[in-house]
Amino acid sequence: MDQRRIILFLVFSFSLVMLWDAWLRQGQPPRVTEAPPAVETAGVPTPGVPSPGVPSPGVPSPAAGAGPSVGVPEARAAIAPVGTQRTIVRTDVLVAEISAQGGDIVRMELLRHRAGDDRSRNFVLFDDGGRHIYAAQSGLIGNGLPTHRTVFSLPEGEQVLADGRDSLTLRLESTEGNGVRVAKLLTFHRGSYLIDVAYEIVNESEEALAPHAYFQFMRDGQPAEAVEVFGVSTFTGPAVYTEAEKFQKVQFEDIDRGRAKFARFSADGWIAMVQHYFVGAWLPQQGVQREYFAQRVGELYSTGVILPVAAIAPGETREVAVRLYAGPQEQGLLSEVAPGLDLVVDYGWLTIIAAPLYWVLAWFYGLTGNWGWAIVLVTVAIKLIFFPLSAASYKSMAKMRVLGPRMQRLKELYGHDKPRMQQEMMEMYKREKINPLGGCLPILVQIPVFIALYWVLLGSVGLRHAPWLGWIQDLSARDPYFILPIVMGLSMLVQMKLNPTPPDPIQAKIMMALPIVFTFMFMWFPSGLVLYWVVNNILSIGQQWQITRMIEGGKKAGTSTA
């Protein structure tokens, strides 16, 4: 097998490796072709505290058995009806709609991020049926205690974080009595996607209480905003993190089949609902024993955490609180919010390469203020790191190019005898001190780097809707006019011209077809990734041209001296 065949094999292997990696890492949630299930109000019981022994739809039950046993409820009873009273909370980074039923966050717009299909609108994370059903819910488990179906009183009017204030607390009072007063408190912070969700429980009864609190996401199983390449979609679904088990993704289809595997009991960690670029996560205090759960609720999915509340004696007051993060997957921010939360930007087995690449990319962005130029500088840095390997590869190819006429002569002499021709070629390589495999190592080394950079560019929320220059106004999307893929194909063609011509005509035709194949393939890749490839090719052409000129010039000088 000569060098051209090896390079051809590596190129196609690279494509297969990238697609295989994508297939392994990105589990497809169940495809739902119809619209999200409608939120029906007909037939829904009047919201309120369930009678003792009557399950409240969508309320989880702790494994230890401190709460009511629940079966599989209907989906329509697990979320607040559309007509339920709401209060709007507005901060400098988000607008949230809070339902009177359960005090659920049923809709949330992120003011600093645009919608994927219409940039004149804000991105909607929690949704009440516009495109998805997705809500942040919470409640208490215990007879007579409010759940996410209990009606709370809401303050009148829109609640706005005032200038000069760092936080805004929304206090919701339970409308039910039963000897226990419960208030739900939602605290929003300036410049933050963190929301403190707390319950204040006052036991005015004559009996001690030992309740549990639950905090959950309720959503449909449809994929969220995603990037698809070759039919492979980015991940949407629950994820659990503990110090012992680390980061674990949970597929919706595994929940359906009862095969979901994740850490269920721990004294640390968090549980999240992950989607491309954004995440919602419940973040209990470290050191508190908790139980994580993920289950099917009718046509929806419920995933969250159950926390025990210390016993509350008659006349005592106790509070239980959990932080909720609902916002973009900004890695620097996530790592400060909670241990391991930055892992929701999942690079899989290439994390060891991808994580440093991201930090270098972010550092260059800090210098330039433009993600496109940051990609260019990262490409230059990678090229400098691999310069020695690339130089060795190009020297080998340049020498092979100089030997082109002699190889053609061997083909004419021994074309009818393939083994003899291969033997003569190997002897010629030995005399000229050429390693025919010398050009393969740089390709092998750079394949995982390229795949890692692919996932970095695909998963970095900073590149979402990030412009470079001119017609490239979104580095996370394909080039709208296919200019970069065409330039990339032309640069590959120039590289092919600088390489030695394969002696086999079939190989030569295949190699010349590769620029066309890759051009069409890269038309659907994020333009940021194609930009990397274009810059890399241009730098390679300059390096290869200089080395080839030096080698060919040296050969001519040696011939004339002789």
C-alpha cells in the first residue's frame, strides 16, 4: 500500500470516526411528529390540596415512603392549565411567568439570547406550549401539604427588579389551611440566571410534621433547538451529576423502557434538563441527602430531586431551599455555579483535548472580541504546535514529487509485475532516505484535534448567532451562500496539485474527486468549523509550497553541480 492509498484511507477513516463519534454521543430522543400535547382544561379537577391518600398527579414519591404513593397520572393534570392566573417577573436578563397553580415557572424568556428561528424575539427556555411544554415545578410531599397543583396567592401587577437593587423576592402564600401555613419564595438576582426557590413551613397544628420537598422539571420529549449533521441531533434530556458517579446522561427512551441508569441517592450533586446551548438545573445544597428521579408522566417526562425536611414540631417554623439555574451553557459561569455543572457541555471521550481548546478559544475571543477571529488565531496556534510534524510530512511528499519521473519509469518497466515494481520502489525509497509513511502521522494526530474542535464549536453557546464578518452572521450555522465550503474545496484542490501525482490513474481520479466530496459535505457544517478548515488549508499550502520549492531547488542545484 503506497502513500496515496494510505492518505485516502485515512481521509475516509476520519469521516467515519467523526460520524461514529457523533452517533455514540448523541442519543436521539423519541421523535414526535405531531404537535406537543395540548393543555386541556376540561375535566381537570379544581386545583388544591389533595385529600389524604389521594395521589396528586405528577408528584414524586420518596423511596423511603414518606409521601403518598402515586401511579402514572395523566399528562394534562401534571401542568398548570393555560388559563391559570399568572404573575410576570422581569429582571435585566430574563422575563419569567409564574403560575398561581403551584407557583410553577411556566414560561421564561432569556433577554440576552435570540430565538433560533426569529432573531427579533427572545429565546424561550421554559415554555407553556408555544413550541414545547417545559416548566420548573416544586412542592411538598405529605398529607395536607401544597404540591405543584396547589393554588397560591399571587402579588398584583408585574414584578420588576428595580434599579439599584440586586434581588427581587416573590412571596406566594398557600390558599389552603389544614393547620399548616406554607409560603413559597422565589428570589431572582440581578445579572444572574440563578433563582432561589424556598418553602417556609409554619406548623400550627398539634402534630409534628416530617415532610419531603421535591423540585422537578416537567417537559415533553421533543428535541429542543438542535444542530443536526447527517441526521444526528444534539442531546436533549435529563442529566445527573454526583461526585461518585460523575456526569450521567439519561435518554428519554430509556425512561420509557424502565432502563434509565443514574445515581439515585447521594449527598451531593445536581440534576438537570439539558438541551443544546441551554440548561435547567436543580442545585441542592451540598452535604444534604437527596434522591434523584426521572419518570414518565403521561405524555410528559418528570425529572428532579426529593429532599427530606427535618421534623417540624408544633409551633415551629422551618425552611427548605434549592437553587435553580436556568440559562445558557456558559462554561466559565457554570463551573462557578456548582461543581461539575460545566460538564453539561459534553465533549465525551475527547474532553481532554476539547476542554483546553475551548479555553484557548475563549482567551483569543477576549483579545479580539470576535469569535471568528478567535477561530483563526486558534487555527494558527494549532498549526504552530504541529509545525514539526507537518514539515516532516511535506518534506516526504516533496521528495516523492521529485521522484515522480523515476517512479513513472519504474511503472513502465515493471507495470506488468506488481510485486517487482513494489520491490524496486521500496529500494528507491531506501536509497533516497524517504519514508513513504512519513506523511501519515500528522494526519493521524490531527484527526482527534479536528473532531474535538468540531464539538467545541458545536457546543459553545458563545458562537450561537455570533457574527464573523460580511455574510457570516452566525458561526454556529452553515454558510448561507456556501462561500466558505467552496473556498475550502478550492484550497484542497491546490493542495492536491502540490502533492505527488499517484502512479495509479484510478487513485489519481479519486484523490482529485475528494475536494468536491468534502465541499458538498462541509456545506452543512457550522461555518465556524469550515472557517477553521479553510485557514488550516491556506497555512498548509504556504508551508507545503515553501518546503516543496526548497526540496526541488536543492535537487536541481545538486544535479547541475554533478
